[in-house]
Amino acid sequence: MLHRTPWPQVEIVMSYAGASATVVDALLQSGVQGLVVAATGNGTLHYALQAALERAQAGGVAVRVATRCPLGQTLARPDATLPNAQGLSPVKARVSLLLELLARGSG
């Protein structure tokens, strides 16, 4: 019998003017293990969404910040509380994070 490791649940959320914690809170309730946020231009997030993502990270959920812009990448900031996606698009960052969690055995 072939034993398959279940894939970790990694989701993408969008930052926009007026974004709230609702989606992140719902995903936390569903047992999400990783979140990638599609941020504006240089990686800025709506404050309510950022607070929810920081709570998720503090609770053990892996979080990455990517830009939703087709060109460029997020700017590394020394005061950043959430890791950036190292120039990957949100979709590519999701795959990268999923593979990272699989390698850790978090499936």
C-alpha cells in the first residue's frame, strides 16, 4: 500500500484598501499551515490584514509577503515582521512555501 503524505494547506490572500482580518481568521479556523499575501507594489499591507497575518505567524503559520505587481518585488525593510517572498509572484511563492512545509514534514 502506497502511503502519501498529505499536502499542507497553503493559501493566497490579497491586500487592498480596507482589507480586514476576516479571510485570515477563517483560514486559521480551517487549519491553514501557510499563507502568502499578495501585497501592493513594494510589499505594503493594510494594517488590519497585517495584524491578522502577524497573529497567524505567532500561532505557527508560515507567512510570506509577495507583490501582486507583475514587475518588481517587495522591498526588504529592517523593521519587517513578516518574511518576504524573495521576488517570487504570489503563485510561485505559494508553491515554494508548500514545498518548504512538505520538506519540514508539516503536511
